Amino acid sequence: MQIVIVKNPEEVASYGASIFINQIQSKPDSVLGLATGSTPLLLYKKLIAACQAGTISFNAVASFNLDEYLDLPEEHPQSYRQFMEHEFFKHIDINRSATRVPNGCSEDPWQACAEYEAAIANKGGIDLQLLGIGRNGHIGFNEPSSGLRSRTRIKTLSEATIRDNARFFTAEEQQPTLSITMGIGTILDSKKVVLMATGKHKAEAIQQAIEGPLTAACPASALQMHRDSVVIIDDAAASHLDYADYYRHVEQQNQKLLMKYGKSI
Ligand code: PGA
């Protein structure tokens, strides 16, 4: 794992954006795995700016979102399809038919999950997957106890996640308790993974994910098994790490290698 500790959310987003920009510049028809939540918002703003400045184009890009609520119509303001539309897609030149979010309103959600997996495979797999992390260590809606090799499926949201997401729903709105999410196995199949986290409230989950044991109790710890994962965090999210100084040192060495060879470890 590459662990990048920077000062604040702004720097987390800039570092993440540079990885996405490099990816799209080197492979214009990249397949991106995208995420919702508060954490990616600043990253999306930076990618929108890069697109509007002509630095990158999403014209040939395809995307797959991590998850969607079950039984929430696509048009519902809190659906993840709407989130992506408002926060990202409508501001960039992506071909809407190349954007996929799991279908939470299919008559046969099991079939919808299988089709989602097939659609990813048909595109040749995900080149670069963006992830946030829940306070309970979840990635996508893979809550603690999720199988480490799980595929896209229906998941029951944990009480902690329902509580954390309650802020988006009004008192009259029925908050969903089920979802469709890519599995941990699906995520691990991505060629590269970028996980971003900011704030003290994520510090415990980040410590468990990076330095804790590989365990279904902390789904993000599965990234320890990934060949090319980058965790980008701010000082607050890094505050519980035992080896933060070492990660900072490694990153300095990486920057030196980058200057000298144009490549890092
Ligand atoms: P957040 O959510 O970015 O809103 O903190 C992350 C997640 O739950 O995966």
C-alpha cells in the first residue's frame, strides 16, 4: 500500500485528482470506478475544472459506481444516480450511456447484481477505483462481516451507516436500509485503487484498515491484499497511525525517485 499523508482535505483532493488526471491522459478510454459521499466532492470539483480547462476529456471514459440504495427510484434526490449527476456528470463531457450505477429498482435485484458484474467484465474491468471509507471501515456498502471475496450483491446497511447517512434524508423521507454494492472481490479486481479519507472521525477506521489485521470486521483492510492501492489521508485521519512517520518518510523517498527516474516505488 502507498500511504500518502498530506495536510488537509484540499491536498487530499489534489493528490487524488492528479492520479485520475494521469490515468485519463494515459488511457483516454479508462474504466473508472466512482464513489459517492462527502469525501470525493472536492476531487470531483478538481476533475470538473481540469475537464473544463481542456486538460482531460471524459468523452471515451466509462464509469461504474460502487453502490446504490435498493428500492430508491433513480429520480429520488438522494439516489446515488442523482448525486453523480449533480456533483459530477452534468459538469463534464462524459457520455451518459457509458455511466453505470447499480440498478436499485430492478424487478429482480439479484439479476441486476449479476448484470452489473457482467457489464464490468465486458468493459475489461475497472482501471482505477475511487473509495471512501466509513467510520466502521466499510468500502462501498460492504459493511463489517462482508466476505473478502464478495461480488456485487444486496447488502443490509449497518445501524452505524444508517445513522451516518440520516443527515441526507428529511424526517418525512423513508431512509433505505438495503443497498446493492460491488463486493470486496469486485473492488480488489480493479487494476488500481485510491482510497481517500479526511478528518479525525475517520482516524480509527484508517488505523484498522492500514495497520490492523486483514479481517472482514474492517472491510477496507482487504486493500492490504491489493497489488496497487493508494491511501490518501490528511493529518487528522492519520492521527491514530503507529507508523505515520515511516509513511511520511517513504513518500519523501518516492518523490525523490519520481524526480530522478520519473517513477516511484
Ligand atoms: P463520506 O462517506 O465520504 O461521506 O464520509 C464515506 C463512506 O461511507 O464510504
